[in-house]
Amino acid sequence: MRKKGTAQEWERIRNVAANMLDQGMKPKAICSLLGVAAQTVRAWARAYRKGGRAALASHKSPGRPMELGPEQQEKLTQLLLKTPVECGFDKYLWTQQLIADLIQREFGVSYHHDHVGAILHRLGFTHQKPARRARERDEQKIEAWRREVWPALLKKASSKAGSC
């Protein structure tokens, strides 16, 4: 099990071990001075002999490679710009589960719906909560009501307020 410490701290310790190795110290002596296992010092020594100080440098773990290639990611982006209905689903909005189903159907790659959010972020999409509007909403009728009915109601209300 790895001991606590940042990547920079461990890189510094590995470089100190490299300095000690350059001075001819044995791994057993180095491990007792640095408080690490002898096996660890031997592994550092092998890496140092093979690749020099660069082999002792800290680097971020790359993680699991993407299963979707660049062309597939581009196609997914184009598909997500359409509505789910246009892509053959009977839903009104994209959800992570629906996108996972789309990826499975189009590319044969299975992702857990919780991981789809990370994929969307990488592709430049953001989570958005849709405006809550009825599907039956008719903007033309609403605008006509605002132009015709609303002013008449305001006149009626102001004339009644003045009669008190």
C-alpha cells in the first residue's frame, strides 16, 4: 500500500534516493534512511539505471483509454445536436441513460449512464435544465392575448380603482 504524500514529495524522495545511489550507497541503507521498503528502492534503482532521472519523475496516470474514436465522437456530437425523436427515440429530452442507449445502438460500445456525463463534458456539452413549458404552448396566441385582451383588462381595472 502506498504511503501518504503528494506526487511532488515522492518525486523528491526518489531523486534523493538517486543521489544516494550515485554516491554508492546500498539499497538497504537507503531504505532505512528514507523510510521505504527495500523492494521499492530496488525498483527505483532499476528505473534510474534504465531511464535516468526522467524515469523517476511523477506523471499523472492516463486512465482507461476512450472506447470511442475521434470519428465516433464527432458523429456522437452531431447526433446530440438533434432531438431524441430525430434519432429514433420516443423521448422529448436527452438524458444520460438515453445517450448511453444511443452510444450502444450506434457504436456498439456500452457505457454506464453515470459515466456519460464525463463523456459529454469532454465533448463540450453541459448539463442544462430545460425551461418548464407546456408542449401545447402557442406563442402566437399568447402574443395576441397580450396585445388585445391585456390592455383592455388594464383599462377596466384602472377605471374601477378610480371609482372608490
